[in-house]
Amino acid sequence: MDPRRLRLLLELSRRGSMRAVADELGYTTSTVSQQLAVLAREAGTPLIERSGRRVRLTPAGQRLAAHAVTILAALEAARADLDPEAEPAGVVRVAGFATAIRRSLVPVVAALAETHPAVELQVREHEPPEAMALLADDEVDLALVYDYTLAPRAFGRDVVATPLWTAGWQLAVPAGDDPAGADASPGVLRRYADAEWIVNSRDAGDETALLAIAALAGFVPRFTHRADSLELVEDLIVAGLGVGLLPAGEPLREGVQRLELRDPAADLRSYAVTRRGREAWAPLALVTRSIEARMGER
């Protein structure tokens, strides 16, 4: 089977229409259709079928698309392996959430600029769903993402996720609230069952984690406000508009206090994610190794 046709099938599985595949890869729609018909003859079984005005993959097409991930990744790895001794050079595109960029990426930028000036970094701030979508569309080479222990993120077979660091998160409430008691997390949240809650506006991880704890406490939180900025979360709390999660150990503005969450804890876990087969590309491997080494020093 021609790997170029496998690429067309894989893109069709991701994008859902031949027109979208054609636009993405620079073909005409008829060329995409013809090449997929050839691939079906090579495979000896129908790979696509009509569904109204659209097409969808048959079960056989879905299985072959899953194989295509591994096959195409292996070809990319083979190309990257042709000159393993070459000096890393090129543009590495990174998308990640702000804390990971500050904590994991920025500290290695100066060192890389000095030791490997031919490697250029392009940084984009995005929450995990956005960063993972950019990675899937080959818009970035590296995604710095997170999940919570109570809301684990499912990574597909087409990516490699490397754990970086873990940080505890606590319940942030207005200063002066009575923090008495040594309750476990459900008991802590139960005190605020009637409060308005503040959650992330671009990722549902903290919302899912809070729902899990609140379920143990016997209530459903009322998620009223959504904010991406942690500073804005603090401002909303000071204004008396609600409560929400903030990282433990970070400085707090006046008027905010944190309550410990344990049994279960709401820990945030960060990851460096690359497309499978791309991790051997010399500039990307250099960046990911540098980030891992930096984390090991902490």
C-alpha cells in the first residue's frame, strides 16, 4: 500500500470529509476519492461508505486507519534516523498552558539559545484541549498539557505523553471564612455546597475533579463563573462571587485563603506530549530532553 494513500485515509478519519482532506493536503476532492478507491482495491475490501451526503469509514477502514498511525509514524522515525548525528536545527513549535511554559519551557530557552543557536522555539499559550487539537493537526510539535488525578486525560496511541511534574491544588475561599476542622475533601467542599463556583473557561478538568469530590459529599456544585486567568479567579473570590481551585504554595493576594484538599486530593499533573514517531526528530528531542532534565533538577 502506498503510504501517501494511507495518509489520505487517516486524514479522512480525522476530518470527516473528502473536501476537508483535499483542502488540508492540497489535492482536489476527485483526486482524494480516486486515491482512496485505489487503496480499497489494494486492501481488498471497502474502506468508505456513504452516509447521507457525507462519507464515513467502514469498520475495515477504521482498522486500517489505526494501522496507518503506526505505519506513518514508523516512516517518520526512519527519516529522522537517517542522520542521527546531525546538529539539531529547525523550528520547534510549542503549545502549552501558561504555568508549564513558565515553569518547564522558559528556563531552558536561554541555555538552548547558547548551546544550540540553530534551534528556534515558537511558543503559543493554549489550554490542553486546544494544544492537543493543534498537535493532532500538525500545527505544533510539542504540547504541554495537564490533567487532574480525579479527571485523568486519555492519550491516544498516536501520541507519546511524558510526565513532568505534579502540583497540589486547594480550595480557594474568601479570607476570614472559618477554616476550622480537619475534614477530608468531601467535608471541605460540603461547607460550600450553596456557594457559587468558579471553574476554568477553556478546560473542563477542574470542573470534573470538583464534581467527583462533590459527589462524595452528596451535592452538585453550581458552576456560575468561568475564568482562564488564575489572577481573575482570585479577584472574583475577593469580590465575594464564589470559590474555586488554586495551586497550593503560590502567593495569594490579600482577601483569599486556601483550604487543604485531601482524601482525595486534587493534584494537577503536567505532561509533554509529542506525536508518535516525531519524538526522534533531533530539535524536538533536544527540547524535550532539556525540559525533562530541568524537571529532574528541581
